[in-house]
Amino acid sequence: MLGAMGSGKLSELKQRLLFVVMAMVVFRIGTFIPVPGIDPAALAVLFEEQKGTILDMFNMFSGGALGRLSLFALGVMPYISASIIMQLLTAVVPKLEQMKKEGESGRRKITQYTRYGTLGLALFQSIGIAIALQGQTAGALALVPSPGPGFVFTAVISLVTGTMFLMWLGEQVTERGIGNGISLIIFAGIVAGLPSAIGGTLELARIGEISAFLVLILLVLAIGVTGFVVFVERGQRRITVNYAKRQQGRKVYAAQKSHLPLKVNMAGVIPPIFAS
């Protein structure tokens, strides 16, 4: 009987893992589907000029989707921004604060408002991007060969649909997969650029552009920074809480001692993401 229960749990775990893998495959495929009306050659030149800027950082978070101006170019950033705004509003708007205390029904309402906020932010950002792209050039190449209302409409629909699909995909991964779906999508986007970055570094070392010692230092730094981040993220300060001796009826309960764990980094990555 115990064997059957263990086998059932293992089967469920496999299904959840398979769902996560399939969702990440869908995400990666979507990052290669371009928005109609963009000249890919001009886009490649433009992003080559923008290396090391904040645009390059957003491209990393989107898994290269922004650099290809694909359907998922906006990524899940509108959803994250909407979630942060809703968290801030819950602390200052009494109605939202009361809704948060209502349990599951209140949480569903707040989630629905977050979706509306995501749609609004994605619409605003996609309109701005579509209008700005029409005037962009990369050398002698125009980024949008045929600008006009038709391109703006197509680009806005494509980008907004991509963001809303990613939001839905993240929610499905959270419900039917393992871990937080939105975090996994961001992680997949960042990790997608690692093989090319590592390969480029090794190629530079092979041709003698950088020394093997520098590559070793970079490796040690990467491991050290990762370890430090994990250490800080897992670190907590335990506040001692003492409960006085109390009596209930004829029973006398002795004094008890407990601990209230407070994380060192309670805010997580929300402040830098919101600031960017």
C-alpha cells in the first residue's frame, strides 16, 4: 500500500516536472517569433550598439526576446510591475487592505485587478515601443521599413498578446508545475543567454584575447557571488519571544520560549526590479 502511494506521488512529480519543461519550451519558441514589420538586420545592428546599457539588461530578462523583438519582447515585466503596484496599494488603500484579509475570495479579486493592471501597463508600453521604433534607424537601415498606423496596431496587438500569454503560462506553471511560474520564466530567460556567454568567453581565451587566469578569476567570482546571494537570501535573525506562565481553569502552563524568524533580505529583488 505504501509502495502504491509512493509510486503515485512519484508519477505526479514527473507530470509536474514534464509540464514545467514543456512550458519553458513554449516560452523559448515564442522568443523566436518576431513581431511583423521589423527589419531583423537593422534590429541586430541597433542592439549591437546598445550593449552594456539598460536595454541590454531588459533583453537578458526576456531571454533575448527583446533583441529579436519577438512576441515575448515585453516579457513578464508588466506583470511584475502590476504586482508590485498592487502590493503598495494594498498597504495604503483601506478597501484593498480589507479585501486582502478576506482570504481566498479576496486574493482572487486582487489577482484579477493585477491582471487588469498588467493589461494596462503592457498596452501603454507596447504603444510607446511601436511609435518609437518607427523613427529608429541603425546605420543606413530603417528599423521599420513600412511605418504607419498598420504597423503600430499589429505591433501593439502582438506585444500585448505575448505578455498576457506569458502571464497565463506563469500562472499555469504555478498551479500545475513546480515553484513560482513567473520566477521560472525569468530564470529561463536569464539562463538562456549563459551558454553563448560562456562559449564567447572560452573562445576569447582560446584566441588569446583574455588570459586563462582571468577566466579562472571570473569563474571564482561567479561562484562566490552566487554563494553570497544564497547566504543572504537564506539568512535570518531570530527574535526571541517569551510567553509568560498562564493558568486556564485548573491547569497551569509553564512559561514558554519561541523564536520569530526575520529574513535579512525581506524585500527580495522587488526594489531593484521596480526601480528599473
